[in-house]
Amino acid sequence: MARRFSLCPAMLRLDSILLLSPTNKVLLLHRVRTSTSFPSAHVFPGGNLSTFHEGPIPDVHSAGRHTDGEAYRLAAVRETFEESGILLARRQNDGRVLNVPSDILEDGRKKTHGEKVKFGDWVASLGGKPDVDNILPFTRWVTPTNVPKRFTTQMYLYMIPLPDSTSDSGILDASSPKQAVIVQTPTHDGGLEHTAAKFDSVSAWLDKARDGSIILFPPQLYLLTLLSEFLTGDPPRSSSKDDKVKHYARQRSAVTAFLSQVPTTPAGMQVAKEHPAAVVPWAEKVISPTALFTLPGDGRLVLGLDKPGPELVQSGRAGDPDRVVLVDFKKEGPRRVEVRTREEVLRQKREAEAVEETKSKL
């Protein structure tokens, strides 16, 4: 008989969205110190699904609880708006980006957060609709069972449309007289949950985490590390406007190709390509970090990323068998967080153990 895992009510359903600016910078929010989740950390916008805004939510024992769907996508757009003031919406009549005056945005932000109006209804009253169709699922994270407060969190990637695009897919066309380019500036939520909201390059965020000036939890650092291979910075300053747009478009194309690529094994690795989890695409990957060991001579805990958690162990979904996260959990939060290949870390572990064994024989 298959073992049945009882999910406590604390298995909350969350969403989080990795938002790219038109210059491929990533938005992070600085959470307040008193937050019950990720205190003082820098996080992607996101939060709880709401029955008021999103309607019925899959039951705690339902497979839909852990599956990308309309409710998760709508919540991701809503939470991004509530937390940063950035509205990801399209016009109903022609599919172009919905531009809204700042005073109306702020009024809607307050009413949505206070549940004075349903988010979808408010956007519709402006002639728009939440842009849920252009959200790309990018892993799901399930809190390990040894943590009292557990979450099932759907991660997404959204690319704010580039200027000067003439794509037929509804991406903003700055050359059209019908619509001007308006780049929304993120703002914090008045200190309710965050004290700052800022776009910066992937490399800048990772550097700040590396030198300890910000706190990034393993999921955020892991996803940023994956994207750092493709979002490699700005074009030369001397580039023309068209060349700059093409530069960012190429980066985005590389990211999109990566998200659909299987196996998901890093270049140069052969062994793990045969692992069943390696053929699970990024949109379907579910990661429930598991403590593997403390790396000798380093002191950091090594977290495996291949398991999906007990709720999904029979689902055919899995995480990343090729990479691990090294982390030093401190009272103030995780430090020295790093993503490396499992192969490399296991080799370092064997070498360190061999050195210790040699010393013990002396």
C-alpha cells in the first residue's frame, strides 16, 4: 500500500514571478525584518493565492495544488502589481500593452490589496486583461517536510515587452502612433511587506549576495544563477537603439530556448543525462530541497535538488539531478549560497575525505 502523506493546512499555495525589464534587469523586493517569510531577504514579487481574487483554489490533496494553472498565473500578476506597482496587462481590443496613468494605478493598487475590488474586474474596467498568457512557468518549489510551515510555490518568468518590436504577438510597438513606450518604475508597498523595489542585472544581484550585502534564499539564487548564463549584461554604449533592442532580444531568445531544452543537464556533463529527472522540462520541474551532507573542509550544507517532495513522488515530476546548492544557514538567514554541479561537489567531498583519512593514519 502506498504511503499517504498528510498535508497540513500550512501547505500554502504561493506564486512568485521573476520579472525582466526591457533591458533584461531583474526585479527584487527587499522584505521587512518582521516578515514571517524570508525576513530581510531580497525576493521576487509573489505571494498567496486569494479566493477573493482568483476564485476556487485546488484542494490541499488535489494534484492541481501543485500544477501551473489560471489561478496561479492570475495571482502572480496581481501580487506583482500589489507589491511593486507594475501592472502586467494587455488591452482587450488589440492585445497591446495596457498603459495606465500612475494615479489610477496607485488607487487600484490600494483597492486590490485591501480587497475592495477584484483585481480582474478592476483591470477589465480599464479595458484590459491580466497578461497571464505570456507568463512562462519556471520550476515549482515544495518546502521540505522538516520545516513546520510548508509551501508549494509556482515560479514564473515574465519578460516585459521590448520597445521597437514589430512582432505580431502583441508585443509593444514603439513606432506605432497608437501607443507610446511607457516603462513602469517599481515602488515598494509602503513598508507593509517590503522596504525597496529595484531592477538590477543578474550579475549585480549575485555579486551582492556573494559579498553578503543582501540575503538571497536558495530558490532565488538558484534561478538567478541559471539565468546568469544568458543575461550577460548590456550592449556597448555606442550601440544604436535598434542594436540594443536586438541584443536584449537575443538574450531573451536564449532564455526561452533554455526553458524548453531537455535534457536539462549542464553542458559537459554526461552521466546525469540518463537520470529520469533530466528529461523533465523546466516548466514541470518540482524541487523540494533535501540535506545531503556538510561539505568537509567547507562547512556548508549541501542541498540536493532532484526530489519533488512526498506529495509528488509518484507524479513523474522531479527536480534537478545535476546541480546542488551549498548554503551556510545563519540566524539572520542563508549565507555563502552557491550553485554548483553535483559531480563537482561529490568529487570535492571524496578528495577532502581522502585527505582526512591520510591524516588519521599519520
